[in-house]
Amino acid sequence: MEQLMMVLIGILVSVATYLILSRNMIRVIIGTAVLSHAVNLLIMAVGGLKKGNVPLIGHEEEPFTDALPQALILTAIVISFATTALLLVLAYRTYKTSGSDDFKELRGMPDE
Amino acid sequence: MNNIIVLPLIIPIFSAVVLVFLRRFAAVQRLIAFASMLAVSIISFVLLELVRKEGILKLDFGGWKPPYGILFVADSFSVLMVLAASIVTLFCLLYAFSTIGDRHESMFFYSFVLLMVAGVNGSFLTGDIFNLFVCFEVMLMASYVLVALGGEKVQLRESLKYVLINVVASSVFLIALAYLYGTVKTLNMAHIAERVSEVGQDPILTLVSLVLLIVFSLKAGLVLFFWLPGSYVVPPAAVQALFAALLTKVGVYALIRTFTLMFPHHPETTHAILGCFAGLTIVLGCLGALSSRNVLKIAAYNIVISVGFILIGLAVRTETALAGSVFYLFHDMVAKALLFLLVGMMVYLTGEKRIDFMSGLIRNYPLFGWLYFLAMLALVGIPPLSGFVGKVLIGKGAIEAGSYVLLFLGFASSLVVLFSLLKIFLSSFFGETIITNEDKKPLPKASMASLVSLAVCIAGIGMGAEQLLAYVQDAVKTLANPSIYIDAILSDSDSEGV
Amino acid sequence: MRINDVILRTVVKVVILIILTLGVYLFFSGHHAPGGGFIGGLVLASGIILLFVTYDIETIQRKMPFDFKKVAALGVFIAAGTGLGAIYFDLPFLSHTDGHFKFPFIGDKHLTTVTLFEAGVALTVIGTLVTMILSISEDE
């Protein structure tokens, strides 16, 4: 199962790289979101997919699944969610003020 | 109980939240922000004394013993950084009071500054590498807002790039953490260090350390600094100074911590690459500083040069060089803040950014001009001022280790720093004045007070280098012997257990 | 432009109660089972956003006159406050405690201070989510 996950993560990372390297603002932002999903899957796969019992009080049977990767992923999801929301708002405002969503036109002057 | 360790994180967060409710009362906001940073500065000073007397302190959150819980660790290095960050923020806030304007104040400016400082202090103090990631994100999230706050066209444009670079870097950071967790099954930095030294630093771990090197290089502006000059010059001067003093330095701190505590076992790979990066950064930064005629850009490239210079100390990793790095890092936080505030004040007074359009400022504002001169001397490393001791120690360390190329690059960069700053001084401060007495804008008093205080700090660090070196030596003792740090964190967890 | 949204309005009147109840249930179940402040807060916030989508912003703001930025700040205040409480009792930062209490009529209950922390988390989530959605949608 982990091998399958690795293939999936590879696909997601390549999709994200392709999107991030494009010039369209929204594509780049979606690319960062896809990249963060790929990373979350990676953390999950590295911690080992479901191998034991739920790590909750009341389910005493050993062995427990390692719960830490899931806690890490939850934190990472919250952070990437907040940054993506901020990025979308920023992109929208930039589009409104600059009138362009193409990064090539947002390069700026060489010495402002 | 060592709850004092968490105060540099929790006081700024608490005041930031309180300030949200006081949106309309600008005066109260200023008072609370200033008072809380003053309190943090005093606390970090007390903490520094405490650490020197009692050794490394730690605080296990919620009583969860390491390596199971998250913890904060105060050793001399981290507390020195917290102290410098708090002092710099205190004076940047003082500068902001008279220059930032109502619009920023009503858009929660002080809250975001305090949140950023909380993230910075958290990054310095944490003893858990995932927690380091979270504190980085807290700091970056606040900095994203501070870059864009004001909403001018150029600010939005640059902030978008800044955010994107950092989001990608954060993802790479997480990838490194995932591999690290997969290999050593722990995230507590001391525990990682222990396990890495037990099993030996095999190629996978070295690879992980190199991924971490890339991430922290992006954050610190080591080689990968292409985003830095663009995004650091767009926000208001007070924010620029905070960024210059704090953000890249957190990356440098993380690099030093990673490669002295966790991955010091294969210097022929990791530290050699660090040395190449440091040298390259210095050369590229010097080219940038020489080619630009925009005061803000010159100052921004000076950050890059100093990052390279500090990391020479880490790359050659003798105790003397590390002491130099820590000392220079402390000095650079204060001096870069002063430089950016001075440059920002020049832009405020003349309304121009290019040195060709400014002239004769020293005739209109003599004290201001001489403050710039003082800052320049300190950054170059002229003896009685703060930069001198750090430069000498790094140089001595490089000679001990026989890294003459890095030594040459480091001291050649001092000349370039001198030249680039002198270029500003000669063309903007000397010469015929272009401002008539009628047009002359008065210098804001609070800003002047903050500039003078920072200058006093620089002189103080230089004159009192002896006292400061005592703390620096203590910090370096821990950096050079990771076992001190590991024992302090993990010693009691085996006996008590969870 | 008036859109014909009779079905949406009618369904929302019933469904909103279910969503909000589910949110509160998830919040309280978090101690021993999946759930907790973050998830409960997400569900509650999505309920509130559904209200904003169905009716217009002015109507809802008249009925719920909070500044959601302040709700988020209050959440952080409560969550950080529980940490400070531990400092007051000279325990490590973020220490929590629990206990069994007997109440008239409802009997023995297990209460913890973690619930206070979680309440802070939930308020923060609600506040930030609604602020984000509103700040994008209020723009002309």
C-alpha cells in the first residue's frame, strides 16, 4: 500500500510542480495547494499506514497506530489552509490593482 | 517551574489579541505594544542571567516529558537571540509610532508586529523541530500581512511573490520533516541528535540535513536570496527594519542549530556545502550592493552579505569561529535594524530612493548624518563599535581551520560593505544641500529617540564586548558540545518516564 | 437580480438546526472520541456561512451583530488564557486538569479544563473562517 501511496505522491508533486511553474496566478496557487496535499500524504505514508488499533483511551488492545503523523498533518492542513486563503485574497487584490493575473507582467522595473 | 521561558512567546500573543479589541484607540495600542515588548526585553535579560547561573532550562508543555511532549529550551544562544529580537522590536515600535500613520494603526499593525515577534521568539526557544515549523509559520503569516499592509500596487505585487516562495519553502520543510520522522521516529531536537549520533549519520540522514539546508537557506537568504531585495524594500521603514533584523536571522539561527546539534557528524559534506554557499552568498551580495543605486536595495544586499559572513563561522566550525558567529549575529540584528531605520528616514525626508537625487542631508540634519556614519562604521567593523569583535573572532577561527578562501572573501566583503555604504554617505549626506530651510521636514522626535537608542546599543555592544562575550562563550560551549544540550533535555525523562 | 431560491431557503431553515447541533455535538464529543474544537468549529462555521449564502449579508449581520475578527481574537484569548491559568497555579504552561463533579438532577459529570481550551480553538476557527469568506465576498 505504501508503494502505491508513493506513486500517488509522485504524481501529485509533479502536477504541483507543473502548476507552480506556469505563469497564471490561480494555477500557481492551486499548485501550492496540491503540493501541500502531496506533502501531507507523504507524512502519512512515512508514519506507516494503518497497522494497529485506534490510539484512544478505552481501546486498550496493543499495538496502537502511531498517532503523531496525523497530528502533524492536521497542523499542516490548518497552516496550508490559512496560507492558501491569504494567497487567494492577495491574488485577487493584486489582480484588481494591477489588472493582470500573469506573473510575467508583474515583474516590476529593474530599479524602482 | 520554568514558566518564565514561555513568556517571550505568550506575552506578545496576549497583547496582540487584546489590541484587536482596542482598534480605535491608537494611543492605548501604542502603550500596550511598547509595554509588552519592554516586559519581554526585561524578562529575556533575567532569563539570560538565569541560564548562565543554572545551565540550560527547559519547560515541558503540559508536563509531558520529552521526547513525548513539546518543550521550550532556553540555552544562552537562544536567549541571546530572544534578547536582541526584543530590543530591536522595542525600538522599531518606537520608530513606528511617529511614522507609520493612522491607516496602518487601524488595520491592526501592532497586533501583527507582536504576532511576528511571538513567532520569532518561539522559533528561537523551541526544542522540537515540528514546533519550529509552526513558529516559522506564525512568524511568516504575520510577515505576509505586514508586507502587504497598506495595499499599494507594488506592495501587493511583491508580497505575492514573497508568500509563494515561502509557501513552497514550507512544503519542502515539511518534506524534510517527514523523511526525518520516518528515519529517526522522533521530532524532539535533542532526541534526534541523540539517535543520529547513536546510529551514525547515514546517507539518508545526510540527505535530510541537506534538504533542511535548502529550506533554511531560502528563509535566511543564503544563496537563494533572489526574493529578498524585492520584497524587503516595499513595506514601511519600521517593518523593513524588523524584517531585516529578525526574519533572515531566524533562518541563520535554525541553520546553526541544525548543523551544530543534530547533524554535525559529516562536515566534509554538509559543512563544505555550507562553506561554498557562504562564499557564493558573499560574492553575489557584494555584486548586488555595488551595482545598485537605490538606497533600500543597497541596504537589502547588505543583509545578504552579512548572512554569508555569519555562516563562515558555522562552516569552519571551530569554537572561536562559532563564538564570532553568535556575537556577529547579535550585533547584526541591532545594526541592520538601525541601518534600515536610517535609510527609511532618508527616504521619508527626501521622498527619493535613488542616491543620485539626494544630497547634503548632513547640513540639514547633522545628528542624523553622524548617526548614519556611526552605523556604517559599526557594520564595517571599526574597533570600538559592535561589529569588530565578531569579525575578528570569525577571522581567527577561519585561520585556525585553514579556510583562507572564506577568510579572504569575508574580509573583502567588509570593504565592499564600506564602499557601498560610503557611496550613500558621500552622495546623499555630503555635497550641496537640495533641501531649503522652508521645505525642511522636521525629524519626528520618537523616531530620533529610537535611532539614538539603537546607536547607543551598538556602541554599548562594542564597549561592553567583554561582558557580552561571557554569555557568548557559554552559548558556544553548548553549541560545540551537543551532549550538554542533549543531557539537559533528556536526562530526567528516563528515570521518571511517562 | 432576484434569484429564485425558495428551495434553498426552505431546506436551510430545517438543515441549519441539524448542522449547528452536529457542530456542538462534535465539539463536546472530542474528549474521548473523534471530534473536538477544530472540527466542531469548522462545522459551526460552515453552518454560519450557509446562512450568509442563503440570506444576504445584511440580514444575517443584523441578527448576528458580531465582528467575527473579534470572535477569533476572543478565541485566541481564551485558549492562551488557559495556558496562563496553569502558570498561575505554578504548573508547566498548558497543563490541564479534570475532575468528576456531582450536579443535582444530571448526576455525575466529568469536567475538564481542556474543554475551555477547545472552546477557544472553536471560536478562533469560526471567527477566521467567517472573516475570510466575508472579506472576499463583501468586495465590490
